[in-house]
Amino acid sequence: MNGRFNIVLGLVVLIGAAMVGLALGQSLEPYYKSGYGQIPLWRYLTKAGHTHGMLMGLVNIIFGLLIERSAGSERLKRAGSILAAMAVCVPVGVSLRGITEGAIFAEAIAMAGVLSFISACVVMIIASTSRST
């Protein structure tokens, strides 16, 4: 198992998050007039989704680069790769919560991403401390 899937996914997520950031940045002007702290919740959550998207994109790239060199089993590497990919649910859930103006269902999507991220980190620890056979 090489990490190409996670590297490509990470780059796609980075591009998507950058495009969302550009759109948010281009429409921010009216909120400076009334004070930056006056942005509505939906916009704040969408902005947080952009920020988390950048982070999860980088996490997938780093994971893809490291998993290839780890001494873990192929099954463990595959599980880690899938879990790291599912961590992208964090920015998707946060952005969906913003776009839907606080819908609770999107919170479950973000939480699934958080649990996947934590699990991927645990898998990486196990895979990188395994002895090669």
C-alpha cells in the first residue's frame, strides 16, 4: 500500500478549501463595516470549515507520505489510509452546519471525521512503531 490515494485526496481537499476561502474572502467586506465580531454563525462555521479543510488536506498528504515508509501490515496501512481519508468529514460537517444555518445532522458528520482523525493517528503510531518482519 502506498500513500498515493491520501496524497491526491489531500491535494484535492486543499484546492477545494482554498476555493472556499477565496469565495469567503471576496464577500467579507460588508462585515468589516459593522465590526468583524458581527459575522453570523453560518459564515463563522463555513469559515471554520475552510480552515479545517486546509488542515485535513495537509494531514492526508503527510499521512500518505509516512504510511508508505511504515513497517505496519498492509491491512493496518489500508485501515489507516481509509481513516485518514474519512477525517475529511470534519470540514465537510462544519461547512454543512454553516450552510444549513446550524442543522444538527451536520454535527454528526463532523464528529465522525474527528473520530476518524484520532483513529488514523493511533494507527500511524502503531504502524510506525511496528517492527518489520
